Amino acid sequence: MAYELTVEDLRDLATGAAVLGTGGGGDPLVGRLLVQQALATGHRVRVLEVDELDDDAVVVASAMMGAPTVVLEKLPRGDEGVRALRGLEEQLGRRADAVIPMECGGLNSMVPLLVAALTGLPVVDGDGMGRAFPELQMETFGVYGVSASPLAMADEHGHLAVVDTGTDNAATEWFARGLTIRMGGASYIAEYPMSGADVKRTAIAGTLRLGMLIGRTLREAATGHADPFDALTRALRATPYQHGRVLFRGKVADVERRITDGFTAGRAVLADVEGGADMEVVFRNENVLATVAGEVVAIVPDLICLLDSETGMPVTTDAVRYGMRVTAYGISTPAIMRTPEALAVFGPRCFGLDHDWVPLEQLAPV
Amino acid sequence: MAYELTVEDLRDLATGAAVLGTGGGGDPLVGRLLVQQALATGHRVRVLEVDELDDDAVVVASAMMGAPTVVLEKLPRGDEGVRALRGLEEQLGRRADAVIPMECGGLNSMVPLLVAALTGLPVVDGDGMGRAFPELQMETFGVYGVSASPLAMADEHGHLAVVDTGTDNAATEWFARGLTIRMGGASYIAEYPMSGADVKRTAIAGTLRLGMLIGRTLREAATGHADPFDALTRALRATPYQHGRVLFRGKVADVERRITDGFTAGRAVLADVEGGADMEVVFRNENVLATVAGEVVAIVPDLICLLDSETGMPVTTDAVRYGMRVTAYGISTPAIMRTPEALAVFGPRCFGLDHDWVPLEQLAPV
């Protein structure tokens, strides 16, 4: 059933989206403040379930593109996402009936809510990544045949660009990335125009609700002095993600971080607090591989979250520092993200890893 | 009066356009061959004088963007310019009535002719640069108030991009350059959509005819064993460019050439064959400054052409080599390129030169 988001929902969603960001995706803070401001000035964010969509509705994915750290210095004006949407509508010759998040992890959990608030369009509860991923073509929309093109992009100066690469979504990413760099490292996009029927077929449903659930669970665990990880595992059981578990409890012993081709790449070493073998977490914006003594413990597209061992609050790739006590927490992905077609687009080898994917729940706990 | 171009016209134009390229703009060869092929297969290129345009005609500037040397390796498919035009028409919601060259110097003298041949649209005899310049905003169209935006861009893979930066033509250049780099270094664009009345007000008229005149003059001088420079000076007198003269006869004693920010920058030193002081020619893709013993002899936007001392054939910035006997030949620019507004967009300081512009005809001959 359709419902409206409250300010409390936004707070929980910000926490949950940071968990789903798996180290990347950026801090939802700036986005949350903009949506809160919109709510405070009388705007509303109405959420539609995927199955409430008309099959012939026009749905457009909405997101920020670029380096989330840039957003902290180059603050958005606020209407960039709306202007990208309007630019895409112009290109399509049709108005959108709803927006859908491109990515439920990190800052991009908030960007489509702002567009929904400012335009009055409903936002669909679902997305194309089911977590955070670094590139535009890494979306279930594209995996199952929706074209990222045409894509419209706006910046804070009122500039607009449209990219149309037919069915080649990697080319959309390539050109859009180039434009984003020239827009100062962050831009706002409207992409993957599709029908309601396409959304039902290709979206990961319910990820907005999932984000809020994760956030609420961690908040309530903190209030009730409960173990946040146990609470999280219990909460996830009733979602399409199903399996969540602690992979490792450690103390950050080493961090290697470098900016390569516009990505934050590197690895963190967690020392076992009980004196066992170390865990190594490899990241490429997001955490993509966790190993202990060379054995794979969790691997992309399954989620590898580094959470504060005390509070369960997420720690990003950028923020992870020597000495922090963090718990590596794994979350399995829903079936739609685990098909051969999906793994060809965002499986381990798409991140340069020389491993095949093995489902989290089949990997031995440490 | 409107007329049709012949294969002979194309040959002369290729030579003349290389002269007007002032060292840059690229070799018209590939473009000429494509237009010749179009003529051979029954297409026609109809030329309209600027004053024959209806005031409310829709006119679109057509060009290749990027490094002309790339075109020699990454050959165009041939229809890129047409697809850029169609993409822009889609954006405008109107069909074009004519195309106009963006730049009459170098390879871009040919690109709009190919678009005209393939679409059946007339090409307007005029352009926005009156020579070759390295950047999109360096056009009289923009100097006198026409927006470069929306600009449409196509590559040989069928990809299309549209850039709309409102009235900020430097931003159009910035984003279009980024896209061109990601298209492999060369793209085909349709830009500066304008009315026939805009063309009459802002274009440099007659530059296609001028290119053909220069080419024919050099060809006839070669055939008749006449001095090509005297012939050129006589021929230019009856054109809006008026003044042309030999600046220096020399032998290339030194060339410094480096690729900086996507431009070929550097200088050539010409030793005086009669033992006087050397000439230094500074280039930034195009030749932009000629000095002798520190005294300015010619400066952008006036044309500084290095021509083979024997034949008068143009020598490009890329091709100039130690030991070549070249004649530096200066050509003054028409009044529309010499206003304060024009000099603010393509005067000496826009090329990083610490000189004010002085008209060629006011500078003392060496």
C-alpha cells in the first residue's frame, strides 16, 4: 500500500542506506537534510509499492552520479535532479508518472526522494542495485534488458546534457562519467526510462522499506541495549535478502587506500580480537571481497558491511582508520541479483577479482 | 547566386582551407575524399549565399570536433555529421533548412559539405571562424549573441549526446570537449542553431568562395610558373580579407612542439635566408604570433600562414620540420572579426599571449 515518508523514516533510512552502501555510496546526510527541508516546507514523499504501478506507467530512475565526497564541498542547489528528470521527459516526449531510485545504498537513497518531493511524483519502493555499486551499468534494470539511455544530466549551474547510446549501457556510463568529471565531480541524472511492467520485471523490490528496517533495527537495539548484530540478523530473515551474519570481529590493523581512475580502491586488514588469522577486506568504492587466511568469506554482489562493533553503525571505506573496532557483517542478495546475467554485470570479475561468486550462505563461517 | 560544387572546386577548396587553417585545422584530405565519393554517387552540394537565406530559415553549424590527426586513424563512417544534425533537430523540434560551416579552415571546410550532400540541404557560404580556431566558443556566431547550445554530437558507433548550457558557450566547449575525448578524440557536431537573420548578422560571409579562390590562385600560379605569393596578394585584394603579404622568407632552424591539455603548442624559429634576425612563430594548434627580434609582425586573429617558399602550399604545425624553406604569409581579417567583442573571444589574450592586437596592415613589414 502506498504511504508517505516521515522525518523519522528518513533518519532510519539514512542509517540503513549507509549499511546497504557496503562502505561506498556516500554519506546520506546532505540528501537527508534536503529531503527534510522539503518536508518542512509542505512537500510530501509518497511511496508506491512496485506492484501498485500501472504496467504502462512511465518510470525514470533518479540518482546522483560521481564522487559522494565531492557533494560535501560542492553542495547541490537542490533542483538538479528535477531538472535532469525534466530534460529526460523532453527527450522522451512524455512525462514521468513515477521515479525510482537507481541505488538504495548511501546518498542515492535520498536523491530520488527529493525529486519526488519537489515534483509531487510518487517514488517506487525498489531500485536497480539492491545496494551500492560504482557504475551505471551495474543495475538489474540493464541486466534484464532496459536501456540506461537516454540519460539526462544536470549540474548546479543549469547545464544539461543528454546521452543516448542505444542499448550499450557501458557506453552510457563512459560518456556520463566524462561529463560528470567536467561538472566538477558530481552530477544529477535521470536514466533507465521504462514502463511499470519493466519495473516489475527488473527492479529489486522493497529496498526502501529494507533500508528503513535496517536503520530502525539498529536504532532500537541501541535504545534497548541489545546486540545490534543479533537484531539485524533477525530482522533480515523476513526480507528478500534473508541471510545476514557476523563474518568477523576485529580491530583495524592496516588500511591501504588509493584513488585509481576515479575510484577509491584498496584494502583494510582486520586483526582478530581473539588472536586468530586476520581478515582482509578489498574495496573498490564498495567492499567487494572478504578473506581470512586466503579463504573467501564473502564476495560481491553479496554485501560486506563494516560496522562499528559497539553500535552497529556503518563505517565507510573513506572513514575506516587504524585502531577502529569493527565487525564485518555479511548480507546475502536476493535471487534477482544472483543469476548468471546479473553476475556478468556486477559479479566478482567485473571488479577485477579473480574469484567466482559463491553465495554467502554457502561459505563457511570463520 | 546559388550554385553547385564540382570536384575541381573541392580540390581548390582543400588547398585554400589548409591555408586558412593557419597551421591547424587538420588536413582536409579525408573530408574531401568523402565529399567526392558522395558526388560520384549522385549526391549534390548546393551552395547558398548568406543573403539568399530566408530570415526565418533554421540554420545549423556543422563540424568535426577534436584532434584532426585522430581522423587519419579513426576514419569516420561518413554519416556522423548527419546523425548529429538529426539529433539536434530532434532536440529543437524543427528541421534544419540549411547547414553552415563552423570553421572554414582545414578539415572542417569539408565536413558540412558532406552533411549537405547526404541530406540534400544547401550549405551556406560563410562560417563562424573565418579561419581555424581551436575552441567552439571562438565563433562570430557566439560573439554576436547566438548560443552554441543545444549542441548535438555523434560518433561512429551510433552514440549521440546533447549538451545544453544556455548562453554559456565556453561551458558548451568544456562539456563537448570531454565527450569528444571519450569518443576517442574525434566527434561530429551540430551546434549554434540559428535563424537566417542571425546568420546574416553574425557569419563571416563568403569564406567558402574565399577558400576556393585561394586554392585556385595557388594552382594557377604553379601551372603558369608565377610567384604564388604575388598572386595570392592580388587575389585577396578583392575579398573582405583585403590585405595579404609576405611577412618573412626563411628556413626552419628550430621547432619546439608539445601536447598540452589536448593542444599542440610550441614555436618555430625561421632563420632569415638573407642573414637578418630570425622570425619566431608561436602556435597553439594554429599559428598565433609572429615576431622578429621581439617585434610583433602579425598576431591572432589575423592569419599567419607558413607556406612552402617554392610552391606556396601550406605547411601545418604538425608537419613543419627543421630545414624546410617556408614563407610566413600574413592575411588580415574582415571587420566582423576585429571588434572589441570579437577580440574578447579570440584575441591574443585568449591564447595566453601578453600582447594587444594590432591590425596586420598597421604593423611594419620586416
